[in-house]
Amino acid sequence: MPVFIVSGSVNATLCDTILLSTVETCVLANCTVIEALSAKNSTETLCGGEIRDNTVVTPVIVAVSGILAIVAVAMRVIDALPNRSLQPADFCAILALLTAIPLGVLELIMSSLGFGKDIWTLSPSHITRIVRFTWVTELLYFVLLVFTKVSLLLFYLRVFPSQMFQRVCYITMGVVVASGIAFTLTAILYCTPIEYIWIGWTRETEGHCLNFNAFAWSHAVTSIVQDLWIIALPLPSLISLQLGTRRKIHLILMFSVGLAITIISIVRLTTLVQFATTANPTYDSVTTAYWSVLEAYVSIICCCLPSVRSFLRTISPSCFGSSNDPNSQSYKLSRTPMNNSRVINKTVTHQISYTPRSNESDDIELVEKDSGQPAKYSGW
């Protein structure tokens, strides 16, 4: 059996950058994608190319943020059950978590298959499975964000009973659900036939797809705009409350926790620039994947934060209770709605009142005093 020995000078010639570029162009023009990847892998091995492995980052983010999301939803359910039944907002948070769990599991499986390594180092079967699972995680991601946004809006409906505000909330909810359905259906059907989504990369089958990069950008921008709108919705009502500056800022910050989701969404949007142009998706797309996972899990955590704080103040009032009332047993944003159409007044019949526990207490009690409260708010 003949043995071929490549001398150092010949090896250096073969690994010349200009020559390699020319060879890659020729290979891509005359070979199949699988053959071209095999040639690329052989060339990189021969030339001692860097072996890159970024498969660890996504599993770490999935594990940490996923555990926090599960704990947040568990606290929300535990906080709700002793005093009332689960409300629609609670169910949406639970459904979001149930959607997030398979999303995280698929990301872990993809990492085990090589998602985070250069595409030419992977077998064709692994590439196909990674592309298929990526498609499924995209669908789960779209659905999950709808659940978390709707959960926040349903929470608003329980707190702000103003007819105008509720009308705007319902319209916003309709837009969120409709856009979510539209994006999800488009993601399912953007290639014809559907299986071309995960086998089309080989260029050995017939099919056609929409411009997925434009589609991903449009969804990201739409989601960011919706987040900002949802964050801004309660601000006029909160600003108009006759509260001290510190308490007003406290309330505004509590209702603005969704800014964390928006910041992550904007960072994720910047990663789509490379996602749109890469020829090495199993390595370059990892950044987009783990920012998407982080956005999904943080959105679950954010929509549960009011209940999380209520739960923590119940089990540990000395740590999470009022700074001046160590005997405080709990803190809850009132289950009854507040209406900013009336002013705050301590001496006459009124819609809203706040009663600090002491002159410097940081607690804010939002209490419904009107005996004519709508029946639909009973039990909250």
C-alpha cells in the first residue's frame, strides 16, 4: 500500500491562503455541499486549522436561567393558591414555562450534536438534526413570547379598571396574539415542502423558501416595539397618582421590569446581522441561540416578579418586609383594581387610598374602597 508523505514546503504551499480560497471556490462550484464540507474539513486538518468549540455556553445559560424561571413560576403558583384560585395571567405564565422546557431541552440536544462547532467538522446527519431542532425552537420561542406578553397584560387588567385603559389592553392583547399566530404560521410554512427547511442545506433536493433573514428581523423588531408599548401602558396611570416621589418611582420601577426583556431583545437583534450572512451557521448562530433562550426565560421571570416579591415577603418579612415594620407578614399588590380616575383622599369616599405603615415606610398599599366595585373583580 503506497504511503504519501507531504513535505513541509509542499504543506506550506497547500495551506497558502490565496490558494485555499481559490480551491474552495472551485470546490463549491463543482462539488455537492457535503463534498465541499468534507474537503474543507480535510484541508483544515492538514493545515492545522484551529479547532473551535463553543458548545458549552448555551447549556450553561439554559440551566441557570431555566432553573430561575421554574422557581419564579413555582413561587407565583404557591403565592396564589392559599388565597385565591389561579387567574388567567397565572395560567399564561405556566403555559410559557411549559413551552420553555422543551425549548431548553432541544438546545441541550443541539449542543450535544455539535451546535457550537464549525459546520465542516460535523456529520451530515448531525447538521440535519441541528437545523430541524433549530426550526422547532424558533416555533417554541414565538409562542412563549406571546404567553408572557399576554400574562403581563392580564395582570394590568386586574390592577387598572379604567374602561379606556382596559380597552387599550384588550386591543394590545389582540395585536400580540394575532402577530404571534402570524409569525408562528409563517415559520411553519416558510419553506415548500416543509421538510426542505432541514434538508435544503444539502442543495440536493428541490424546494424554495421565503427570505428567512428578513422574517427573523421583522419578528425581532415587532417584539421589541410590543415590549416597549406594554411597558409604557401603565406609566400615565402611575404618574398621575398622588404619591410621594419615592413611592411613585418605586411603583414605576416595579411595572417597568420588562425593560430587561427589551434590552436582551435589542442585543439579540444585533446578533442577527451575523446570522443573516454566515456560511458557518452551526458555529456563528450560537450567539443568536443563547440570547434567544435568555430572552425567553427572563421574560417568564419578569412576568412573575410581583408574585415572587409577595411570596418572599410572606415567608421572610424581616428580609423583604417594610424597613420600618418588622412585624409585617406580607406584601401584596392588591388583588382589587385601582382606578386613577379618582384622586387619593383619606377623609371622604374614594376609589384609591394608600396607607404607609409608618412615616418612612417603603410599603405601598393599593386598596379598593368603592362599594360599587364591578362584580368581575370579586375574588381578587
